Amino acid sequence: FFFVSWQRPMSTQQFMAPIQHLEPAPARSGLGLAALVGVAAGVCLLALTVSRPNTMMLRPIIVPKTATPFSTHAAVIQRPTASVETTMSGEPVLHTSTNDRVEDAFYHAVAIPKAPVTSPAGWWFAAISTTAAALFSLSSLLMYRRWLANVEAGIAAYEAKLDARAWRMAQVVGEMPASTGPAAVRVVDASGASAGEQTMNLKTAGMNSKGLVHKKLVAELANRRQANAHTKTRAEVSGGGKKPYAQKGTGNARRGSSRSPLLRGGGVSFGPRNDRNYKQKINRKEGQLAISSLIQNRAGIITVVNGLDSAITGPSTKQAKAMIESLKQPDSGNKVLIVVNNTDIFDEADPLYLSVRNIPNVRFRQQKQLNVADLLWPHQILVSDKAMTGICGRYSA
């Protein structure tokens, strides 16, 4: 029953819960268990088969009115000295007497003893019992191997599920290593010539970086959401003040208004409302730690450009596009984020902003405007030297 019960279909969580921290038993343990059970069953059956009965099994006694002589070997049944008489109601009555001839029909119900040990029937029964025990052992072993295979398959499926979840999280927030050590970023001048490297060492959340960045991203996207869809309830729909028809006598369901949500032209139950608030709050320090962790994580695609703030003196989309192509790292994508230093008031007449705002897949942000969504979006991040100084000063470890 133990082995068969494990063959019922179970989900991964059901059978993974008790064995999540245990290793599956080796196959030789199942073989030993099955062999032990089979030998024990065979020994028990063999012992029951070859044991000699010491009592006689008696069936119910049936005494006919007219006795018929019946001969039985004296070694098997020892006849007592008794006689049987029948009363007027037909019930048999046993009287002890000295008569040696007792009605044989009285002992017709006495059972003959079972076959002795040395009989062929006993040995055949013992052989069949041993064979059945061996088959039971084999079937137990096969069921154990099948259960073990199911457990291993469940463990593999659970690990694959964890890998898939980690992959989905990486697609959302990127790979977030637990290392908090400093990282080197590339430094170039406005023409694209290499100017060495710069060490960047910002605060990170370590193993919690991935979850923290995801929390910050969800909060940012929710705070951008606007509740534009709006429906009216039955109280807001025009009309419906008159009772459509009489309360009784029409055969219809009773109605008090024609603007019920059940009717065409009526209100809407539980529909979207434009006064819904989608805002999500996140602690200020949590948000700053998420941004610094993400910047440290994306150090490989960051390029520090010396003099980027004043690289373009007049609005020129063609010049800005050529400059971006010369500053990008080789074999990088076409999405570019440009980060410049903070200003007290954002100047929409900034030549760099006017030059890049019409270029596809290019975003322009000041250092104080950095957010998780913008940092996850680009394939390449161009940061001015002044903005990098401000970032290191604000988020330094």
C-alpha cells in the first residue's frame, strides 16, 4: 500500500515540500527493502502451510431422522459410546449408552484433517507461495524505482522553474551581481578619443539588489499611470427617475428605474473610474539605493565624456548624431541615454538638448532626473564628467 500510494498524481509543490532539503535514497536501499519484505512474506506463508493442525475443524452437525451406516477409519475418528433419539418435534437428542453402534450420520459433519506435510499438495502450495512472494518483491522494486524517477523528475522541473524565474527577472531588471566592489568605466573626450578609465564605487544592496530595483521600477511605472477610463454608475446616468411599469400585474420582474446596470442604457457596475489612485510609495533611501545599485551594475555600458555639456555650441541634429556615433562603444545597441550635469532650471534652449531631441532612440536626462526605468532602457549610457562627479558624490559607498 505504501508503494502504490506514491503512484497517485501529485503536483510539484505537493511532493517537493517534504523532500526539498533531502537527497533521494539510492536504488540499492529500495532493493534491500523489497527483498526483505518478500523473504518475510514467503517465510510466513511457508510456515503457515507446513504447520500440522492439532485440532479438528467441525462443521455444523446435521442429524437426519433415519440414520445411514457410514464407515470411517478408526485412526481418524474415535467414536464415543452414544446414541441419538428423535423427539416428537423432530429435534435430535444425544443419550449416552453402552451401545457400540452409533449412528454414522452423526459424524458426517466431522472434517477430515488437512494433508500432511509430506504430501505433494503441501509442497506445491509452498512453492506457489514462495513464487508469489518473489513476484511481490520484484513489483515492489519496480514501483520504488518508478517513484524515485518521479522524484528526480520533480526536482529537475522545480530547478527549471527557478531558472526560468531568474531569467524573467533578469530580463526586467538586468543581471544584478552581489559583488559590491569598484568598477572601471571608460573615459573619452568629446571627439571619441580614449582618455583612460575611471573607478566607480557606489552603494549597492548586494543580494537584494534585484528585488529592490524591481520594487522601484514598479513604483515608478505605477506613479506615471493616469486613470483616463471612466464609466458612469446608475446614479450618474441621465434619466431613469420614472418607474418603468407597475410593480405587479405585468409578469415582469419589478423595476424602479430604467437605468439599472442590467438594462441597456443603464449604469455600469464596478467599471473604471478616473478618480482611482495608482500611486505607490517607496522609501526615499530605498529608491536612492536602487538607483545606485543599478548604476553600479551597468558600469560596463557607461562612457564618461569629458566636456559633453559644452560639446555642441548651436542646435545641430546632424552634428549631434555624428558625435553620438563616435562616442558609442563598438558593437553596442542603438538605444542611448545622455546624462548631463544638474541645472537650477532646465533650459529648453540648451543646444545639446535641441540637437538630440529629434534623434530616434536617444533620451536626454539631467543627473537629478535619473530613474530606474531610464537606466534599464538603453544599450549605451553617455555621462558628462561633471554629471559623473555628482553621481559619485551622491551615491558613493
